[in-house]
Amino acid sequence: MPKSKGFRYKSRSILTKPRGARSGPNPEIYLTEFKPGDKVVIKINPSVHKGAPHRRYHGRVGEVVGRRGKAYLVSVTLGEKLKQIMVLPDHLIRWSG
């Protein structure tokens, strides 16, 4: 049987929380609003599977372009390409730098 290469393939170190921090999402996440033009860091929350981007975007800084329902449209550079991905606010943190 061939080896599976699913969406979370080779992501054990990225998509695990520290041992003492295993809990669900913080309710304050859903109260934060991002406006178009805000810079955000994509940090995947492993306790929330829905709305998570691919692991290749983990740690990237992007710019909020718009909103689609609960999710945000984020513009991210990947090499020389400009990608737009849909991300739920569980996986976004405001960039302070």
C-alpha cells in the first residue's frame, strides 16, 4: 500500500502544542477584527483544524486584502509569487514589527 501524502503530511513538529498548553482556542480570537491593509502573521493553531492554511504558510507575514464571511483573504509572498489564501482568525496574529 502506498504511503499517504495528505494535507498534514510531515507536520508533526509544526502542528503540535507544548505539553502543558493543550487547550482549545482562546475566545478573544473571535473578537479581534482585521481591516484591509493590516499586516498579520500566519500561525497555525493545531487545536483548530477548520480554516487552517497549508503548513508551507506557517510563520509567513501577509497583508489582509478582504473578508469572506468569517474568514480573511490574506496576500502572502511565496518566493517571487504572490498568493492569496483564505484563513480563519484562529490562525492569524497581528504583526507588531
